[in-house]
Amino acid sequence: MSTADETKKAVRAQAARVGDVPNECWINVRDEATDCWETAYEVVANTRGTIRKAADVLLCPPTLTVLMIVIVLPRRLRLSDTRKRDTAPSPLTSTGLNMMMNRIDYVGRHDGRRAGLRVTDVPVRHGFMHSEDTALRREGYPAWERLLHETPTFESDYRSRHTDNRIWYLLRYEDVYSVLRNTSLFSSVGFTHPDYESEFLMIPSEMDPPEHTKYRTLLNPILSPTRIAEMEPAIRARCRRLVEEIRDRGECDVINDFALRFPTVVFMDMLGVPTDDLDTFIGWVHQSQHTSHADDPDGRIRDAADRAIHEFMLGIAEQRRSDPREDIVSRLVQCTLDGRPLDRRELGGMLYLLFLAGLDTVASMLGWSLMHFAQNASDRSRICTQPELISSAVEEVLRYYSIVVISRHVTASGKAQGCPMAKGDRVIVPLATANRDPEAFPDAGRFVLDRSPNRHIAFGVGPHRCVGSHLARLELRVALEEWHRVIPEYRIPESADLGLRVGMFVTSLQSVPLRWAGGPVLGR
Amino acid sequence: MRVSVDKGRCQGHARCHAVNPDLFPLDDVGFSALASAEVPPGWEADARAAVNNCPEMALTIEE
């Protein structure tokens, strides 16, 4: 049984190992009988100094006794209620203790219980999860910008079935850049997101180098700029047909009538499958990616769709094995890794990734693009009269309406990006905030059609850089060219609800209704 | 002016190629095939734009 002094000494040594100097020494005690990683209770520093130091608290037996009693009470007395924040703290009652921005860590032992120390001033946003945050869901990008401005780095104590570890949100460009390039400290292996558990591994995005590199090397040539450029005429023909089907209607829901159909049809062509099954494919995408936690609490719908996608893709792989063609599946089936062909799990994982990665994402970007140009007449008129600006416009849309949120887990304890991270902690890096960081982009909050340079990281950085980025850019450019060639003027009807959905990994628009002067023209 | 690429950092974004495909050729897998080159006169602005456009900061200029 150690004394308070011994505990504090041990705790200071721990802090020194990670390079921090504690200025307040609080004891955080937890009941080990529950063997639970969640904090049973926390005592935090109040910057106004109205809570006495731990030393005083510990050396006062009655207080200590009460504190112990308070601490072993069940979880429901945990002070995570934010309305308690401003009450005057008193160590004698559970409601009197003040939860604040500075939190406590577990590092030592005191009286047989775990005791700890917090040595950081990284703020905490209690219970924050981007996919559940009401402000983000309601407002989208302005809410992300506010988060970046107020707390560019913060911790979240959100917990779920799948995670008991802390979550670090890093929003600055420089931090996102560092995290994504450091694959040894920030790993993609396993459940990379607190809420996401699936039996289907995406290969190779859920791997780290060097294993990741082996599979990535097989994918790079298949989706290289040269290969993609060869596909442009066929992709343009598909796009043109889709736009012409819509043109005479005078109205459409861009997401369902065009933005999801276009990349899906392109993908089906790449697979060499008939596009009669387009609606089935789109159904799978919806079930796999768009079911909410409320609709699908066990993930059963999502898992069924994922299984269907796997079986379908592996079925195609079998066909191409005996009847190879010039398509991506044939090429993957013929690949060798370490001198042997890919096995079923590897093929399934890679094809699953290819299936999902390029549909929802491109559809969302098209939705955002057309929404932007519907609402910004001068930008729209510029790309109509100067279509050579569309390439640059695509880059700015990618920057300004970034949709991906990336998740990693920490492989080693230590200070990183200003945070005292522990092995197993989650790190979440939203690309939207990196791309709107005023320290990385002049006039970051403004859409500048011909912005140059535009070093956005909408496709990520580091080894996991989106392998489909060349295809995505081509699809976006062709779509905007073909759309504006035929429908140069359009608007969003008043009071349209775009149904913003902040997903775990991808933010999407559910609906973008557009109207234009169209309809059947006599004599045409 | 010379422009060089750090091949260890290049991840095949091809943003340099988008600025000037002749100054910044790619290999057949989409990564920079540059190594190091003398920038022809008149292409200095392109070289600078490409360097500033690389998300991996893989390009450097020597004046």
C-alpha cells in the first residue's frame, strides 16, 4: 500500500517519461472490482483554484473516506452531465465536483486502487462523435469550421460497444498530414473507428505498410492515370446518356437520378457486368453505407449487403478466371503476390474496397458540386463559358466540400501531436477541417474557383492516398462538363432539404433537387 | 533552376503532372518519373506551382 507521496512520485515519473510536467496533482481513483476502463469518477482542476489540491484532500481522512465512497458508487453517478460544469466544486458530494476541460489519466496505484494524473491541457468535448453531432448534421461545414476554430485538437470521451479507449480529434492540416504519413504510429489495422465493426476487411485500406504496400502495388497500375485516361471516351458516353435522359424532365434529384448512377454504371463497365442490374447494385450501396444506427442497430442489414457484394464480386472473379478479359477483375485474378495468386479472402477484400470506395464518394462530390453551382451563379456561369476552368473547379470542390473522415489507432503510448496518447487510443482526422485550415490555405473559408496552388488533401496523404483519385477526378470533370453543356442554368427549389448525413467515414447528401427550364421541346 | 523529386515521399497524386505533363512525367504506375531536371526557360512558374501543389511536399526547387 503506497502513500500519497509515493503515488505522486510514481505519477510524476510517468509524466516525465512522456515529456510532461504536471502542475496540478490530482488523484483519480477507480474501483478495480468492476475491472472497467471507464472512469468511475474524476476529480479535476478548476482554474479558478476553488478546489483544494489533492494533497489536502488525501491527508484529510474524513474527506478521503467520503471520496472513496463516492468513487465506488455505480457508473450512473458519473459526473458527465455538462450542466454541472459551473457549480462550485466541493469534494464532499458527488454533485459538487466539477468536470472541466482538464482531465485525469490513470497511471499509478494508491491504497490498492488505480490512481492517476492528468498532465495535459488538451480540451475535452464530452460525448462528442462526429457522426452523431447535431450541429454537424444540421449545418455541415460551418460547424466543422467552428470546431477547428474553437478546439483544433480535442479529446472525446465517447464510448461505444466497440471501444473503451480515448478518442483524439485532430483537425489542423498540419496534424492531419502528420498522422496520415506516420503509418507506424497511427495504424489502420483492425477496427479503425469506434463504432464500426464488420467481418469484412477492406484490403488493403485496413492494413499497414509493409503488408499494405504489397497489395497497393497490385492496385496502382489498374487505376493509374494512363489507364484511367484510356477510359475517358467510354465514361463520357455513359455520362452523356445519363444527362440526356434527365434533360427533358426539367427537374431531378441529382443524387438518385444522376450522381449515384453515373459512377456505378462506370464501375459496372469496368467489371464487365451488364448494367441491367444497376438498381440492385445501388441498393447494396445504400444498405451497406447509408443505414443509420437506429435503422440497423445490429448491423444486420449492412452485413447482409456486404455479404451480397462479396459473393457477387467473387462470382465475377471466378468467371474471369476461366474467361479472362481486359478488365480490372481479370487483372486482379491474374496477379501474383509473393509468387502465388491472390486467395479468396484477398480478392474479396480488394474487390469489396473497389466496389464501395468509388460510388458513394463520387456521388456525394457530384451532389456537392451541383449544389454549389446551383447556389453560386457567378461560379456556374464561369464554368459554362470557360469549361477549361472545370479541372481547377473540381480541385476546389474537393477542398471546400471534403467528405471523408479518417480514423486510425495509436500503436505506442507517448506524446503525439500535442496529446498524451496511449496505445490503443483512436485518432480521428476529418479532411474537411484540414482543407479549410486558414494556416494552410489563404482565404480558406472561401470557394475560389481557380485557386492555385491547391494542396488539398481530400484524397488523403501518405501510403493510403486514394488509389481511385485519378478515376474520381475524371468522373467529376466529365460530369460537370457534360451536365453544363446541356443544362447550364438550374436552381435548387426553395426549402429543399438536402438531407446531410454525417457518416462515420463519409459525409453525404441524400438529396439535391434541381429544377431548370426543360421539358419536351416541340419540334426537337 | 532545378527541380527534384523525393521518390520516398511521392504517393502518385499526379498534381505536378496536372500542372505541366512534360516537366513532370509519370511512370506507368502514376508515380513521378522525374528524379531531377533542369527547368527549361519559361517553365519556372509551372515548376513553382507544381512544388506548391504537391500534397506530400515531395518536390524541391534549387534556383
